Amino acid sequence: GMVRYILTNEKYVGDSLVQKKYTPDELPLRQRTNRGEISQYYIRNSHPAIISREIYEAVQKLLNRRNELHAPRQKMQQTTLSNTMQCGLCGSTFHKHKSNGENCWFCAQHRRSKTLCPMPILHEEEVHMAFLSVYNKLLDNRDILKTMLNQLLELRNKSIHAKQDIMSLNEKISDLVKQNYSLARLQTKGYIDSAIFIEKCNRNNKEIEKLRREMRQLQEPNDTDRFITSTKLMLDLLEEAQPILEFEDSIFKSMVRKMTVYPEKFCFHLTNGLVVDEGRHQS
């Protein structure tokens, strides 16, 4: 792992990928690897290289070829419930297995050892029946979704004024990124000292992170648009629908984002942000 890190590290070729890690706003305030939560910036020739770009690029091509050669074998066929159900006791994912010829789902930790998690076996038919109950209840109580839609529309109206502030923050961040790029070019040409370059870039990066935190707080209501769209689609789906008696994959996928499983109930997290509980009726 360390050798791979060295071979893929752009620092050796004189480039810099800014914001590989970030510190979230919520506790605990520990650095996390940036997997798309915030923007990254790639700066070419930000500092003197210690290997040539030709060698670096040749190494990347070789790594890619070996990745293709040693690609993992095809995984077991995915089903509608795959990667959807999470254990409410230990947080593990449920995996499908056959038991006495029946499709069953096991908490990953429970399957390793019952002492790690006491979550009992989950029969697939039980999940299907629970979803049918949730669907038919929503069908009979569509006013809940209509009320939710009205509340979301009000929330969106209140957040419109924040867009001007977001544009202003974007402009400030863009200016700071341009400053970093200009500093990198000046430092490469020897016009400014390395210590001054690092000090100014660090100061700019701290300010960028601060501005991004402010922007994330203003952008939080943007999830409202997604929830509004999902709620409208759900209402359209239920508008002229009839109660269903058999589980249908397409309906489940269009309505459920994930499920949390407890010994006594299921929590259905719907695509529009609504969470619906349904009691378990174990055999």
C-alpha cells in the first residue's frame, strides 16, 4: 500500500492536488479522505519535481494495465434488495443466502458470529410483505405526502435569497484559487521564496475551507429540490394506483432509498426523505 501511494503521488512530479482531505463540520472534528464531498484542485508545476513527467506517466499506464489484468472476479448477481438493508444494531449490511431452499438475508456480523450481533435471520418474503404494507398505507394516506410537499415548497421559497450569497462566496473562492495558481507559477520561476509561497498558499487554503463551510450551510436547502421532485413523482405514482398484492421490483426501487432493520421493525427511508416504520411479523 505504501509503495502504491508513492507511485501514484503527484508531488514527486512537481504537481499538487489540493484538498485531498477535509475536516467535516460535525463532531468528531477529524480529517477525512475527500471522496467528492468538497472540490479538489490540481496545480501543475507547483514545486520542483524529483522525477520526470515521462517516467511518472509511464508508471500510471503500467499500474492501469495491471489493474485491468488483476481485476476482481465478477460478484454474485445483484438483486433489488442488495446493498439496501442495514442492520440497526451493528450497522452492517445484509447479505443474501439460501436457507432450506428459501431466500434469506443475514446481517454480516451475525453471520460471522452470533456473539457479534444478535440480529435474527431475515426472510425475503417478510421484507416483501412489509413493503406492500407501507405502499398500501401511503396509497390510503396520500394527504401526508401532499402536506409534506407544501412544506418543502415553503422551505424552498425561504432559501431562494441565499443564492446571491452563494454566488458571492463562489467568486471569492475562485479568486483565492487563482491566487494559488499565480503563486505556484511565480515560485516555479524563482520570483518568490518557497517559505513565502507555502505561507500564502496555506493562508489561502484555510480561507477557502472557511468559505466552503459557509457555502455548505447555505446549500443545505438545495436537498429540498431533490425531495420536492421525489415527492411529486411519488404522488404521481400513487395518483391513480390500486393496492398491490405482490412485490414489484420497479415500485420498490422508485420509492425506497434504503432500509434499516431492527428486531422488532423495519425503517423504510423513502427517496423523498420520509422515513416510515413498519412492524416485523416474524414467523
